[in-house]
Amino acid sequence: MRTRILTSLLMVLLPAAATLAQAPGYDTASIPASLKQQADVVKRYERIIFEVTDIDRAHLTVHQVFTVLNHKGSDVLFFREDTDEFNQLGDVEIRVYDAQGRQTARYRKKDLSTVAVGEGLVANGKASYYRVNAPGYPITVEYIFDRKLKGTLTYPTWYIQEPGQNVMQCSFVAKVPKALDLRFKARNISLTPRITEDDKYRQYEWGTDNLAPVQYEEGSISFQYSYPTVSLAPNRFRMDDYEGDMRTWENFGRWYGSLKKGVDLLSPARKAVLAALVKDARDDEEKVRILYRHLQQNFRYVNINLGIGGWKPISAEFTDQNKYGDCKALSNFMQTALEAIGITSYQALVNSQYNFEAVDPAFPCNEFNHVILCVPRPKDSIWLECTSRTIEFGVLGSDSENKNALLITPNGGVLVPTPRSSASSNSWSTNTTIILQEDGSGSTNTLFRGSGAFKEQLDEMVHEKLDDQKKFLVFGLGFKQPDEFLLKSIPDSAAYYRLQTSIEKIPEFTAGSKMFLSPRPYKLRTQTLPKAEGRKEDYYFYMPFIQKDTTRLQLPAGFKQDALPKPRALQCKYGSYTTQYWYDEATNSIYTATMLQLTEMKIPAADYAAVRQFFDEVRQDDAQRIVIRKD
């Protein structure tokens, strides 16, 4: 603290000279050569001090110095902090240095841009940001700022090292009243804190230096689970004026459940409307379906990260009147609506993202970012994703599947597994007819049927602008560039979509009287998987899936088949692929039938090479050509 005061005094006395002054040790040449290797950014210095002063008050001070070696590390040059009524940004200072360590610019809090966030659901919700301009590389940036916290539900996680980043020197200090204390968990690093204490406080200090680069492997688990971190968690805390205990999941869930009091009410008139909606339902499951459809058709999701603006849900009555809300509000409304018709359900906290690790049962802490709903049943409980207008009933999607969710019951929190992702829940079936003309032009008519993530994607895309639809078809699904197209859902069908296209040139190429054509109007796999050599981390696909395709190529009059690709059958531990071709003389048509299946979304590193080889062979087979000739 004394050093910071002295530094501030010198800056007051010498404001002009500081602009081009040289900062000791900030020249790029002073970075050890070993720490520049395989790095986009070098974290030269970091000291973070987290001080809890009371059960609901804390202060965070951050001092960081980064040298950005190339444009790949430019994300470090973007400063952003979100604030709300519980989280205030204090002083901010940003200093910029050139390769020789000379200070070239300095910015204060007044130089930041500030915008409102949360669409009115977050009290005083703001984002303050600044992007440092980089005329060239290397460039060094220094951040000094602090935050005042009113509420101690979430203690910070210390991200020691991130992808593309080497570390020279860093330390983290946590100071907490002895009566409260804290818990901690180190990941991917062996660090023991130095613990000191006085009559009132206990202090934990971690430090490390000269960390060699950790190569991030594309497609692996999110970096915070594979890079060095130290997570902190409170024992007792207070948030939103509600006090809680986080030493057990049961107590944490009991605290979250207490936030519902007074916000889970609907008027008698609204309850009567809901009862009328389900009066003809055969059973409870159909009642849940009807109310879930009502939610999807009438309510809008506002994307606000869980924890921003507090944790107490917006009241069910407000959500019902305004027809929008974040995950907390929509899940709370759905639970209240179900309760109004006599059906029990529980909100559930989950850390939602397909490549996030499930929360650790042995370390109760707040790593959650999303709220979903569970309707318990003796055998198969019904899980509801309340923020999506397009996802199917009873499906969470791969972001919230395969996790440990904290079920908020009347008796407290219960950690339970969410459903596992399955290939059958993410199916994609296409049936295409291609009418080919003698000049190589033609038209296609494709009937899609999708479930899970595929259906959700198509549901969203049919409502997008034509340019966005075309980008999705060409770059997302691998269709040939159409000259004209029409993508639409089929009336009275929940899962069917039709794509009609006109294409000036359907063959890949022609040679004399022959045309060489792809077996189908789109590519099965547009993605090339990362290299397998030296793979250490498990690979995450977004989801397991089943993809089926049948394509009929109607030949022009006077054309016959010349050569068909050979049928193919491929298999690996986690997938299978079959394709076959045949010619129907009666209709002068060539048929292709294909099935591709991936049974697991998480591939162990030891099996990844075989899976990559499998998909490489699928892509190679997909590149086979049908050859037709004019008689």
C-alpha cells in the first residue's frame, strides 16, 4: 500500500515527464528468451489482493503487467469490467509501453466507455471498457484497478496462466476474518499457500514464477479446467441481504431456496388462466408440455450471466406481465406456473457449457452460471431448459447435459447428475432430389428432419435474413452456393423443413461428354479435426449425433451412369459410417444412402487418433465422385 501511495505522489509531481519515461524492467529485451518461446503474451507481473472485511463486504485490488508479442495476444489489450449494485469499480489506471519500455500513453477511469447492460433487469448494470491501440508489436500494458464488493457469495478464482501465455512473476493474497475463514482448491499446479494470522485476520498467499508455456489443444476442455488455477470459496457469506453457509451443498441450496420467498406468487386470475390451459390434459406430463409450450411461445429470454445483478429472481408476476426474463426469472415463473396447477418442480443450478467440467462434489462453491428446471418423477424426471423458444420438451442440450446440477429442494440443495447426451437426441435426416439438366444446371429439393441441436439450429435459421441463411447453408452445412433458394418450415410439422435451390452448375467439373458430381448437395463433414500427434487432452465434440442422408440424382435425358463409388463401411470405438450407391434404370436415377453416427461427445485423448482417422476417412469418402456420361 505504501508503494502505491508513493507511486501516486510521484505521478502527481511529474505528470508530463511520465509520458515518455522509461519504466524499469519493462523493455521487451529483459524478458528471458525461454519465456518468449511459443508465447503470444508474457504475464510479467501480477499481484492480486482479495480482502474480506465482513461477511458481506470485500475489496479486490489488481496490478498486472502484460507484454503482447503478436496480434494473437491482442485480447489482453481489451479492458472490461462489469458492475452492478453489488459490485463497484474503483480507481482504474492503464499504462502503455513500447518495446524499449518507454511509457507512451496513460488512461484513467474517465477515459473508459460505459454502457448499460441487462435490459433493465440489472440494477445499475454497466460495462466499462477500453481497448488499447497497438501500433505494432511487442507492446506492454499495465493495469491497476480495484473493486468494492457488496456481497460475498463468490470468491475469486486466480487464473495463473491462460492459453498462449507465459508467466514471469505472479502472486495472489487472500485476507479473511478468522471467524469466517475460507476454503481453496488448486488445479493443475502444486501450490501451498503461506499462511499468517493476527488477532483478527488470517492471510493466505500463493506465488509462482517462470512458468513454461502450456500448449492449449484445440477442442479440449475449457482452459480454466486444464490450466493452473486456485479457486476460493467462502464458508459463510451474505448476498442480497440473505446470509448463507457454503460448507455443504445442502446449505448452499437452502440459501438459494430462501431467495424465492415472495417472488413465487401469481394472482388468482392468472392461476385460473393456467388451469384453463391444461384442463383437457390426460396426465401430468401433458400438463407440463402445455405450460412449457406456453412459455416458449409467449416469453422472451434476456441473456444475463447468473450472478450479475444479484441472485434473487425477478418475481413471477413481473415476468408474466412483461413476458421476458433471464434464466432465473423464466425458471422461477415456470416453477410457479406448475405449482399453480399442482405439479412440483425444482430449480437447479448448473455450470452450463458443453466443454465445462462438472462441479466437484467434494468442493462446494459457486461455479454455476445457469438455472434450469426439474420436474421429479419416480423413474425419468423431466428437465426443462426455460430460456429457449426452440429446444424440444424434456431436452436440456449438450451445454447443460453431463453435469452435476444443484437441485433446490425444500430441504436444501441436492447435487444430482443431469441427463447424458445421446446420439439419438441429436438426429439429422435429409432426403434430397436433384433434377439435373443437360447443361449442368439444375434444382434441388431437400427435406430436413432434425432433433435436438440440429432442430434448434434450423428453427432459428428459418427466421433469419436471407443472407444469413445462405451463409449457414454454404459455410455451416457445406451446400453448394445456390443462385436462388428458399428455406422454410413445413406447416403442421414440428420437425420438418424444406430447402429448394436453383444452381447454375451442379457438377464439380466436366470432361468431354462426362459429368463428375458429388454424391449429395452438401458435405457430410465440413470440419477438419485438430492434429492427433502428442494429444494430451480429451477432445470434446459439441454433441453426439446421428446423421442420415438419402439423395436421388435424376439424370437428364440421354445420360447414363458411367461409374459409381464403391460402397463403404467404417467403424471406430465411438462412431460408424456406411454409404452405398445404386442406379435405377426405370427412372434413370442414381441413389446415395449414407449414415454417420458419433456415440460420445467426449473422446479420451488415448482414443483421439483413431477417431480423427475415422473422420478423415469419412471426409475422403465424401469426396468421391459419381460419373455420368451422355450416350
